[in-house]
Amino acid sequence: MGERPETGKSIPQEEIFQEVAKILTDMTSDWDIDFSGDITPATKIIADLQFESIDVVQFIVQLEGKFQRKDLPFEKLLMVDERYRDDFTVQEVVDFLHKNL
Amino acid sequence: MRKTVLIGLDGATFTILDPLMAAGHMPFLKSYLAGAFRAKLLSTPNPLTPPAWVSMITGRSPGNHGIYDFIRAENRDDTIYFTLYNSSDIKCETIWSLASRQGHKVVHLNFPMMAPPQPLNGYVIPSMVQWRHLKKNIYPKILYDTMATIPGFQADHWALTYWEANEAMRHRALNPDEDEGKAWVTKNLNRDKQWFIILKYLMEKDPADLTAIVFDGVDKLLHPYWRLLDPETSGDLSDGENRMREQVLDYFHQLDSFIRDIVHLAGDEAHVIMASDHGFGPARYVFHVNVLLESWGYLGWREVDHAEVKKHNHEWSFASLDWSKTSAYAGTPSSNGIRIRVPEESYEAFRARLMQQLLDYRDPVSGEQIVTRVTPREEAFPGPAMSLAPDLTLTLSDHSFVSVINEEPIVLHRPEINGTHRPEGIFILGGPGVKSGEHPEPYSILDIAPTMLFCLGLPIPKEFEGKITAAAWEPSYLQAHRVGIDNTSGTFCTPESGDSPFSEEEQKAIWAHLQSLGYVE
């Protein structure tokens, strides 16, 4: 779980969080949204960062590129009972990546 | 180095362009064609923008490059996960990469499936990227900052995503309000103008060896307004429709001026290719294929709250299905594809039965055969990426796209004809050594990439599936500019199975080269 391809060692959750936060900060830095302050594990992707569906798609593309993985089961993060979730937090993203990388 | 320009005209067809030229609406294109070579251009088996443009710029068919639709659907446990295709899904090398790593400067603007951009010697701005994601999707990044300084450039007139375009065209089809129609034409006039402003800037400030752009307003306007331009219907329009037609003609007037200016900027020594990814024609009905599949017991619908679905707006494009009751379904309209979910041991018999049922189906009102062809994936999309393709690809009698939503009747005859894709687009070639005339047979969209490489003076990779359009050239020119074949596997494809077409030494050399360019870590 959360293994680096070369060494077989897990990527620490804190390191994953830093990468995710960096991606989200980079994505939203010049958006006209009300959210201010730093990205935290409790930050909500939809409610706080005002992501639309297309933004979630772009976010996933960034994550796939960053972690060099095209096969991550993002439906397990984004869907419940075959329906798309209304929102999810940064911590849930980190937990998902830690489990599946 | 020999310069080449590719002007992509999404959805262009001679059915519309010839009458426009004859009536004086595209005077430059008319005069250019008098000295150029032209032919129809056969699209991919499903004539759709993403697979077609990617085939054009890779020289490979969808079964090799792996792009079948705007939307990528993956079987995940007992559900289907939908997302959008992007450039990392393309399993073959593009002509941009080929030319760039052989020392050519390349500019490609507004080509689908090019986000995120792959680094090259030149400039990239992909198609269908929302404005707030463009900064991360323009290459090099400095171009993003530079764009704001280009005289006349207005960013808010420009970026349009797949969802926005899809929704706008659905809205136009359902609500033919004249003011809204004018607004849509104006939007596309402005968008194409912004693309032209960027291209002109780059051609003047930092000319490239291979310059390419797609103007997609043709497609965006032919979908809702085919009837206003089709010679078979445009003579019988109301006053309001005639006013709307004049608006749409303004688009083609502007397009003609852009083509003129691009050709002049390229210079007399450049080769110019104009090509479309597919053609266009009338759509006469809406075929609710999933309702038909339900009637045959192959599909179950999921209860949905439409207000909830609208929050996730991409779900408008997908069928809302009960997977536990579904053995065959059409996932997206644009794929015209049916996916089968039965155990392997019953697959062949199930598929054969379904194919015959679809071909046997008749419109209950007109008695017309609706599905005229059903192509299994191994026939439509052979190649290492075949497993990603729909099991069956449908061709309808009016070549329209299926509807995947739960609405009756199964065949709804449209009160107003819309435009839909057709297999035959356009190919125009001009420049030194080119014959003038018309080729009687259509070329394949796979022929564009080898033709572009020939124009550039580069060898053709042996993996390319098309051929140079030899009939377009004077024999003396072909004699003086020999076609080279690259037998060293200059392109690569990422196979599904993990089996590589390359030897271990070839793989190491290719990956080392990609690392040196920064494509891989």
C-alpha cells in the first residue's frame, strides 16, 4: 500500500498530503473563490474550493501525472452506491492515495 | 527546412463548402482550390472528433492509439467509471513529437486530446480546456503570460470545455430562439478569432516548421444549423431562419479570411494541408437505443433524481443504469457503441444474437431499418488497444448518434433536421510540387500524417497505417524528393498486454531519448 515503485516502501501520508495540497494550491491560486488560507486535511474539495465536475477531472489528471499511475481506482473515492458523492475532503484523497499507490 | 501548415476544419464537408464557394461566400478558398489538390477524406470507423483527430496526427487507427470517444468508460468491479480521455491515454507517438525530436519547431493549437501538453520544441495550446485550467495546460508556460499581451486577444471570448460545448449544442437543438442562436454564432466567431490571433502572433514572432490549428466552429454551427446551409433545405427557410443563415454565413466569411491570412503568412514555399476529422449531413431522428435494449430484457434503469444528476453535470452524457440488470448498454451517444456485460462463455452467442436483433429492428412508424451496420470491435478497431473499444459500433441510417437516455418513443422523428457527423470530410493540399485537381476516390484520415512528414522531408515510420497521397504530386517533385521509410521503429505504441513490438535494445534507446526530452522521469 502506498508503495514507491522502485523501493517497495510506503509513501508517508504526510508526504502525500504535501503533494496533494501543492496540486490543489496550484490549481486554485488564481481562481475567484471565497476560500482563503492554507489547504488542510479538512478542506472540502467541492464546498470549500468550489470545484465543478470538470475541475475534479483535472484534479485526477494531475494526481495521475504526479504519482505516475493511470490505474488508480478513483471510483472508490468519488462514488458511493454507484452515485457520485456530493463532496470529499483532502484527507479522504490522501487516505485513498496512501491505500492505492 | 520545408514548412508545412495544417489547417484543421472540424466537421468540414464539400457538401457545404462547394455551394458556399460558388455563391461567393469563401472567395479565397475558391481561388486557392483552383491551383490545389482536393479529395474527400474518410474518417475513423466511428466518425468522431477525438479518435479522428488523434488518428490524423498519429497516422494510427484507434485500435492502436486507444482513443475512442471524449469519455473513457472503464469496468470497475460492478460499476462503470466514467472520466475524460486525455493526452496520456494516447498510446502512439504524435507527429508533433516525431517532428520535434528530429529538429523541427512545432506549433499545434486547439487539437483535441492534447491536454496535458507533451513538451516539445515549440508551442502547444490544447483544445477544450476551461480557462481556469489553461495555465497548467499551455506549453511552454511563458506563452500563457504572453497571451495577455497579444494585441486584440480576449481570454473571456475563448476557452470552451467539452461539457460547455455539448450543453450549448443540446440547448440550441431544443430551444431555437433567434437571439440565443445569434449569441451562439457570435461566441464561435469570437472563439475562432482568438485562436487566429494567437496563431498569427506565433507565426509572425516565432515561425515554426510545422504549424497546425483546428477551427472547430464549423462543427459547433453545423450541428444546430445544418438545415440553414444544406442546399437541399436552405432554399425553403422562414424569414427568421434566413436571418439566422446570414449570421452563420458570417462565420464562414471570417473563416475564409483566416485561411487566406494563414496561407499568406506561411509563404509560397510552404505546403498547406486543410483537412477535417469527419464530414456532416442531416440527422432525421433520435434513436433511444437503451430503451430498445431494455425492451429486449438486456438493460435496467436506475432511479435518478434529475436535480441531483444535474449537480454532477457530466452525468448528462451517461446512461443511468442498474448494472445488476444490464447485460448490454450504450454508455455515451458519441461512441455509437454498445458494451456487453455477460460471462465470457456466453459472449459470442449473445453478441451474435444482439447484432442480428439490431439489424432486424424496424421503425414502428415508418418501417425503416434504423441500424444499417453493426461492426464488432475486432473488425472496427483491431489493434493492441482494442479491449478499450465498445463491443459493437452502430451505424444508423442517417449516420446520427444514438441517444442513451430513458425516453420514448424508441425512434423519435425530429421536427427539425439537425446536423450530424458523416464519414467523409475534406482533404486539400497546396504548395510546391502539388498538382491541381480532384482525386476521384476518398483518401483515409490515416494518410494525412505520412503526407505531412513527406512535406517536411522526414522519413515515414514503418508503423504508419496510411500512405502518402502520391496522386497529389507532380512526378518531378516525387522524383526530386524521395520518400524515406524509417525502419528503426521511430514511433512507439504502448501495448495493452505488456508485449512490446520493440526489441529490448530498441526499447532502451527509445526510453533514453524520451528521458532526454523530459517526457519521462
